[in-house]
Amino acid sequence: MKKPILFLLLALGLFGLVGCNSSSNQNSTKANSNQESLESPNQEEVKKIVYEIDPTKPIIALTFDDGPNTTTTMRVLDKCEEYGVVASFFVIGNNINENSAEAIKRAYALGCEIDNHSKTHGYLNKMTEDEVKAEIQFTNDKVKELIGIEPKFFRPPYIATSSIMYDSIDMPFICGIGSNDWDAKVSVEDRAGKILDQIKDGSIILLHDSEGNLKTVQALDILIPELKKQGYQFATVSELFEAKGVAIDPEDSMLYSIVG
Ligand SMILES: [Zn+2]
């Protein structure tokens, strides 16, 4: 039997006066040792999410598309903190501005992953190689500017793909199991329930943190506790690949919804 490997992940975030104090005193993460006093407003806040992943037990990756923004993305991050789980955010380059950049920085400091969902959210499958490459590079550069590293994974807008895309994008393509949570008519209960119906070990969950999509934020109050109850561990997409022993191969032509 394969010896369990424990991944200990430590995310340290240094925050000044901006952005991320909305739930700073909600230390719901078991291992979160942030006991820092809020008495001194000038004191830099250090946030830590510490968690272990046992690859012999079920693992899933929670992912969100179409951010960043200062409303829904921040509310999703509040939920991540509240429940002590990490997520991966597939961001649209054109949505990154001075204000929404704070959501990216906060997510990364919490231990979340920032991935690529193109620049314009257009149909990349109808674009030329140069256009496709420009879409990817723009968002990679923007993310690197903010957190110092480039995204490792790509989710095609509308899950529309082409051979040109596979040939010119050097990142694994990620899909996932979803619940049509981009449709305002889908109830909070269905957003969680349809995912719970499909979930299994190695699944990537595809939700949306687009502006105004607050039903999905509410659905997390059903989804995350239920998944925890069922024994699922939450990982970033990178950690899911690592835990499942699946190499990140820039050359492959897969569209991953389940890893391993
Ligand atoms: Zn999208």
C-alpha cells in the first residue's frame, strides 16, 4: 500500500489597511492559529490557513470562474475562511483592475490558487493561434504582476475548445462538474444539490463568482459542510493533481473534470 503523504500547506498573508478584514476574527479553521489582536489598527494582519491532505482519502477541488470582483469573490473568500477550505479561481484578465486585484491578492494569501480563464471571455475556439496566445498571456501577466507567479491551469470560456487552442496553450484544460449556477433561475438548493449528486473522489467543482451571483455564495453553506461530512478534503487544482499523482503536462489534450 502506498504510504500516505501529507501535504502541509502554509499560506501567509500580510495585509495592510486594505481589503481583507471582513472576517478577520472568524477563526473557524481548525489549524488556524491566528490569534492576532485587532486592537492595533496599524499592526499588519497575518492570515494562515494550515491544512493537511491525505492522498489516500477522497479529495476534491472547489473552483470558481469569471471573477475577480470586489463583491461575490470577496463573499466566496469569506466562506473559504469561515469553513477553512481553499479554492481555485479562474480569472478573466479584463476583470482585473485596481480594486478587484485585492480579491486576487487575498485569495492567494489564504492559500487559494489563481488560474486562467482568458482575457476577454470570448470564444477562443474561433480565434487564430496568435489571438489565443494573446488571450492567455494577458491574464498570465496580470496575475504574475499581482502574486508573483503565473497560473498553471486554464479553463476555456464556455468550455469551447479547438485543436489550435490545445496546440497553443501550454496549460492543462480544466472543466468540472457544475450545476448551471450561472443561471439566475437555479435555486440555492439546486446549485448545491446537483453537485452533491455528481461528486466523487477527484472531482473538480465548477461554480461562478461572477458579479451578483450571490445564490452561489449561499449554496456554499449547504455544499461545503455536506462535503466535509462525507469526508471530502478540499484542495487547489494543483494539489489535486499532485495528490492523485497526475503530472501537469502542458502538451496533453485532455479536458479534466475528474483527476486520477
Ligand atoms: Zn466563464
